[in-house]
Amino acid sequence: MERSSQFKVCYQYREYHYQPDQLKTAQPIKPKVDLNKIHNNIHVLALVLTLHISYAITARKTAHMLRQIWGIKISHQTVLNYVQSAAYYCHHFNQKFKGQIDGILAGDETYVKVQGTWHYAWIVTSSVSRKIVAYHFSDNRSVKPAITVLFDMIFNISKNLDITLVTDGNPSYMAALHFVNAQIKTFTLTLKKVIGLKNLDAESEEFRAFKQMIERLNRTFKYHIQEQNGFNSVNVAVCKLVLFVTHYNFLRPHKSLNYHTPIEIPQLQSIQFIQGKWAKILQMAA
């Protein structure tokens, strides 16, 4: 399914009525500076992403390490600026290379604080490949962001694939599921809910492993984005989400995959070091 073909018409289901632009996933603001015109070269930017995103080192410590280990003099604000610039391009890279999805998916939303107010990062992961197949960022947990992340999940799905999505008890997912099934006739999307901490019903018992999988992913996400004190803007939070997805899908070996990454592309296979892989991703994305 082509994403462009989805967003040609207005979507309506019962009381839910949306224009196409209302269902676009959150993405970073386009940077004012071209990646090819930054003061330092792309390899320095790749080192910044390696330390700050892949190894979850704060911006200040990243700047300190660059100065003390490699003699690269940049400020922590430059680190943050580089992160925001790279995220814009990595978002399009993530979308281009995420590929097909598995038959069983797990989705959840996790809390992120922006300027003292709770926001929500929505993530959907495939149960077999373990890749993140959809993500979104919103200031609420209502139906519209749930619909948005489901459309992101299915935009390039195989027509004959029936999908099971495992979530918690958030009622927004059920409303979003009815909305999507009413719009898309080429497959069936089924929702399975895992309620509470104990298996008090057969459905929760059968699908709890998938819910636990997305909860572990949420903890990994929280670790890498370093959100303990919150973010000063929505854009910064979205940038961290995007870059985490790039790291998780293309750079982070997964034990359950025999230490392969969830998505393997030929252009990265011959590159030994992670900063080199970041540089190649940036070159391919920019």
C-alpha cells in the first residue's frame, strides 16, 4: 500500500472525521542548516550520535568526551543542534527502509514530559523481526493519535496479511481499529488486549508475552532518550524518538535475533564501527 494513496481523501467513521494532514505522524522540524554545511564534518556528527543516542550519554558529557578523547571542541548546545538536524533526515530513512510487518504486533504508549507536561510516545513493534514499525508523538492518548500510529503501521503492508495488534486496555486502540478497518478493505486488523498485571482472562494469558515485549522496549527507549528531567520542546522529544528508532532498528544487535539488528541493509554490513554506520545512514538519508 502506498502512503500517498492513503492520504488523498478525507477519512470519516461514525463521529470521527479527519483531514489527511491531521493523521500525519509527528516528525522533526526541517533544520535551517544543511548537514553537508555544518562546521564539523559528518564523521564528527556520527560520533555525536554514537555517544549521545547509541550509548545514552548526556549532551554535556558527549561534548566533554569529544574534547578530552578526540580533541574535538564543540559545546553541548552544538551536540543538541546536531541531534535535531540529523533526526529530520533519519525520520525519512526510517520510513523508507522499515519494510514489511509481521502478523502479530505489539503497541503501547509511554509517558514523556515536555515543559512540565506529560506527552506520549506511541510505538508499535513486530513480534518476530523485533523492529519498530510505527511511531508517533502526541500530547494526549485519544483516538486521533491512535489512528495515526495505526496508519503509519500499515502504510506498506502486504495486501493478504491479516494483523493482530496486542495492546493494553486503552479504549483509543479499539476505536482506531474500527476506523482503520472501515477505511482499508484489503486486510483485517484484529485487536487483543492484555489487562492488568495478572492473567485474569484467557486473552491476557495468551498474549501477555507480546505486551511484555513492548514494555521492555519502552524501558529501552526511556534509557536512550535520557528524559529524566523532561524536554524543553516537543521537537526535541520527537527528534530523540526518531533517532532512537534509527538506532534500535539498524544499529542495535538483538539477543533474540542471534545478535543481528532488526533491520539489516547491505550498505551497513561491511562497516565495522557504529560511528561509521551512523555516517553511512546520514549520507544515505541527506
